[in-house]
Amino acid sequence: MPEESTPGGPLGTAMRKVTFPDGSRGIILVKAGTSQEDADALAARVWAERSEPGSSDE
């Protein structure tokens, strides 16, 4: 995916397509200028935190 910002996000942010550790795909909003590698790492960290026991939204 290109490194430039994608229209539609708040000023100073960019949308990045990411693949989560379980193989699912998604889009996350990151600070403009964030590399794809950093976006993927952030997505993996968020995925891991949400997968921890006791972290459900219920």
C-alpha cells in the first residue's frame, strides 16, 4: 500500500490496510507518515491485547 495519506480520515491521519496475526485483514487509522511496517506492528499489538483473557467488550 502506498505510504501517502488516504482521504477520509481526520487531518494528520492515514488509513492503512493491515493483516492481523490470525490472518484476518482490516484497516486501521494511524498518524500520517507512519510506515506500513509500523502499522502492521501496531495492528499486531492491538490484536494481541484484545485477545488477552478478560479484555472483552461485554
